[in-house]
Amino acid sequence: MDTLSLMGWIFLTLAGLSFGSFLNVVIKRLPVMLDRYWRRDARATLNHLGTLQESPQEPPSRLSLLYPRSHCPMCKSPIRWHDNLPLIGWLKRRGRCRDCNGKISWRYPAIEFASALLVIATIELMGPTIGALFVIIALLILLALAVIDADTLLLPDVLTLPLLWLGLLYHVLIDPSRLQDAVLGAMIGYSLLWSFYWLFKIVTGKEGMGYGDFKLLAALGAWCGWIALPMILMIAAGSGAVISILILTLRGQSVSDRGVPFGPYLALAGMAMLLFGDTLTGLYSL
């Protein structure tokens, strides 16, 4: 490894860890922010219709992706900048808050580490190109969507729709020869899960998945093309079945106790296709 490469990998690692630190904020705060927006809009609609029965509530404290600053989830004390360094800060404090000694989840450094790995893997496979930057953004969005869906059973439009448009833009600017495949991928991806949703609902009377799954598969179709959709679904279904059964068994739960999100496994399959798509789609010809 030459000097330029060494410096480049150090920079990429630090950048990836920093991206992961921001993803932790998005994952933690975005669902809360959306819930507040939905409640505000619902109250405004009910108030307009004159059917609001509840007494006015105190407005919640200000919350955004930038405010308030990072703080301990238990005692709410602000985290000092040197304790908030991606991965290093958590390791230095051994996963404990400086002020209350409460535990800080291992998931924070895990997401930072995963983000760094995704950045490094993309540059290793694609080189330092504009196309690689597009793919890195897509991978990080998929990582955020996977964790949010696992926590809340939600795939926010504010992430899935930009992911879809970013995939189409990638093909317009970087790979125009596959733009038609990308458009078809978005259309077919959405239609596949939309059709499955209604077929399952008609047969069982239950909802087998959420609308966010349709949009996520449409976004993956926009990135990977329609020909990759069967492989994406196979990877998602296979990994989802194995991992979900394992997790639920370890927790002593059944599928009926809590819905099993499909989004994390679609996101995992999407990551695999973005990084190793040519190899995986090549398996069709074997």
C-alpha cells in the first residue's frame, strides 16, 4: 500500500465513522420528529373540523437533527465533544456515561463501524469516483432504513423516496445505458409488492407488509434494474426467515407477538446488490 493509498484509507475510515455518527442521530430522532409532525397535522385537521375533544397540550420541546446536542439517554447530560468522537468516545468511556455511569448502547459504535466498512468497501470495489459517492449515499440510507424499520416498523418516505430519485439520477448521470432498466425496475419493484400486499389481504384479511416496503423495493429497482429484483427478493426472504426465527426464538417470542419487519432484509439485500450486483446477477446464468 503506497503513501497516498494509506492516507486515503485513513481519511475514508474517519469519514465513514463520522457518517455513522450522523446516522445514529437520524435513526434516533427522525421517527420521533415524524410522529410529532403527524400528531400536529392530525390535531390541526380535527380542530378544523371541530371534532377535537382533547384539551390543548403543551408543545413538545424543540427537536431536530441538529438540536439539542448529543446527550446521555438516561440522565440527559450533554456528552462532551471528546466523549462523542465516533467509536473512540464510546470505547474510551467503555459504553458508560461520564455523569451517571449509565449504559450507552453498543449499537451506536456498531452503526459507526458499519458505516465505515460500507464506505471502505465501496471505494475498494469502485474506486474514488463520483459514482462511488452516489453508491455510498445509497448504502448509508439503506443502513438507516434497516435500523429504523427494525425499531419502529416504519420506512419513512423522507428516506425511501430520495433513495429512489437518487437511483434514477445515478443512471442519468453515471450509467445512462441502463436508465431504461432502472425505470422499469422502479415500476416493477413497486408493483410486485403492491400486488402481493393486496393478494395476501384478500386471501387472509390481514396486511402482510406496509406501503414503505413497496417504495423501498421500487428504490432498489431504480438502483439495480428490473433484472436484479428476483435476486433481491430471494436474499431478503431467505435472510429474513433465518434471522427472524433466530431472534424470536432467542427472545422467546412468536411471529404473532410482534410483526416482523421486511424492510431490514430488503435493505440488506439492496446493499449486497449495490456492492456485488454483477456477481450475484451472474448466478442466474449458472
